[in-house]
Amino acid sequence: MTFFIEIFLQIIFPILLLLALGAFLQRKFSFQLKQLSTLVTNCFMPAAIFLHIYRSSFDASLLGQLLSYLFIFTVALMIIGQIMAKCLSLNKGEAATLKNSISLMNSNNYGLPVSQLVFTVNPLGVSVQIIIIVVQNILTFTYGMYNLLSTSRSIGSLLLSLVKLPVIHALLLGYLFLLFNIPLPTFIEIPLDQLAAGFIGLALLLLGAQLSQIQLKMFHRVITWSLIGRLLLGPALSFLIITLLGIEGVLAQSLFIASAFPTSRNTATIALEYNVEPQLTAQIVLYSTLLSSLTVSLVIYLSFLLYV
């Protein structure tokens, strides 16, 4: 229990403080969050991703295990969401919201800061999280968008949106520099380091500011099942797949922890943009983020017990 409390205080509580500070500052100063979000997504996050990939080292067998896990885990979550939506007899908007909320995790401005705090002395854990970020972004702009817009937008336009993502460019450049051992000039590395160092704080402040604008309404049954699917079934499924694939060590820890992250804030963004249950989606993001402070702490604690 002491170790669990220590994890909460050292990893989760600092994140909650920054979320609360972001919410307070937004209430006081009313920032233009669209511009801040664009800045984080197009500048700070790509810098952090590029440097983590550039400075990492991946064993080919580990990469194979990682990709196998992500494929099985992602498909399984999609199936769970589909089954839940059918069993609950939801309308199309509610079904799309439930499926997206279970499958799409906040790996960006929640998951990456958590991983950076947990794996401060082991860059492999952070590198794994970066791969998950890219996979989650691909899912958001393919599967997630398809759930909402399957009858009104072409696959081609969805793929075009995906190709334009700066995180994709940062990932590819990072691997090219790593693969061909290209030295990074000091005058480029220094500003990238400064941008990457500012990512955690700014990303969490922004998330807190965004959550502060969500209006709480009557608790919907979709919220309950979404929270069960994302925060409880996700880690349970992850543990099962990790065990079946025989994944061990830091890779197992990182994957298990990542499975517990709350619903992606991007689900609320695209739901609002295309007016598909925007309030319901926003409430799911808020509740899952708040409750994840407990579930993520527990999963981190278990990861240290299970995968030493």
C-alpha cells in the first residue's frame, strides 16, 4: 500500500496538479485553446517524439512483439466496443461514441507525460509509448473518423488528413536519423531539447484547460459502459495478451500501463466538429480522465509487481 501511495504522489498527483492549474488559468484568463492545441500538436509534441526515437534503440524482436501486441489489442477493443453497442441497442451516434471512447486512448498529452515520469531512467519505455501515440493517431483519423463520418466522408480524405499529421513526420524522421546514424547538429538539437522539455507542462495545462470547459449533465448509461471498457477491460485485456505473447520486462510494463490511459480528448474534438453526440463524448473524456488517476496508479503499481 505504501508503494501504491508513493506512485500516486510521485507520478499521478503532479499530473493532477497541472491539470487543476490549467483549469484554473483557463477560468481566469479564457485562453484561445484552439491555437494552444495547434502549437502543442505541431511543435512541442513532434520535437519530443523525434528526440525520443532518435536517442532510442529498438531490438528487432521487441519491435515484432510490440506490433503483434498492438494489432491484437486494438482489434480486440474494437470488437468489445461493437458488442457493447449491439447489446445496449444504441442509436448510431451513441454507438459511435461508445466504440471510439473504448478504442481511442489519450496517449498524447496524458500518456506520454506519465511514461516520461515512470521511465525516467529507461528510454525504451518512453519509445514504446511514442509508437502507441502514432498508432492511436492513425486509429483516430481512420477508425474513429469512420465511426462518425462513414456515410459522409471518403476514405481518401481521411488518409490525406493522416498523412498531414506532424507526429507521423517526426516519427519517420526520427527513425531515418536513427537507422542511418545521422548526427544531429548542435544548433538543431539544442532548440529541439528545449521544445521537448516544455512539452509535458504545456500539454497537461492544455488538457486541464480543455476539461474545465466541459459541462456535466445527467449521467448517461453510455458513460458507465465506456468507463468499464476503457479503464477496466482495457488493462485486463492487455494483461491477457502480454501473457499469451510472452512479453516481459520494460516492454510489458510500458504496454500494460498504456492500456489504462483515459479516453482520448481527440474523440471530443472530432465529435464537436461534426456534431455527433459532442456533450456525451466530452463527459466521457472528463470522467475517464478523473477516474484514471486511481486506475492508472493501480496499473503502474501492478506493472512493477508483475514485470520486474
